[in-house]
Amino acid sequence: MKWTDSLIKLASYEVEVLQKRLSEVVDRRIQAEMRLVMLEAEGESEAQHARRHPEAARYHTAFVEGLRARKAIAQGEIDRIRLEEAGARDVLAVAFEEQKSTNRWLKAIVLIA
């Protein structure tokens, strides 16, 4: 294998690693968003239950306060993951540009040699 092939393979490997990292971050964001959706569904279900059963309505206010706190935590996690995702996308874009530049540079060297 020529040294140019090794450099191209190394640049490609870096991009693949960054793509995998981005994919993992996106998966975590989707899971966090699903947890938030489940919390919202749980809140709606509990509200319906409280409307049908007066004895449950007495505890509904405390449930809503707890649910609000859990949703705020879930939303905070989503926001944090979105920032991480944006950073991962930026790093991947830079790596793609570096890969293209490296490939052009190596092709020019091969043509000269």
C-alpha cells in the first residue's frame, strides 16, 4: 500500500468515527425526546383520571407539580444534547472539508510524482 493510500484511509477513518459519534448523539436526543413525550402522555392520562375520580383529583395538583419538574429536567437534557449534536455536526463538517482537502492534495502529489 502506498503512503498516499494510508493517508486517505486515515482521513476516511476519522470521518467514519465522527459520523458514528454523531449518530450516537442523535439517538440519545431521540430517546430523550421520547421520554418527554411519555411524560406528557402520563400527565394527560392522569388528568383524565382525576376528572373521572374526585378522590384522585385531591392529589392531582401535587402530581402536576412533580410532573412539571420531571418535564423540566427532561427538556434540559434535550437542550444539552442538542448543543452536543450541533458541536458534533460542526466537527464532522470540518473533518469532511479536511478529508476533501487531503484527497486533493494527495492527488496533486501523485500527479506530480
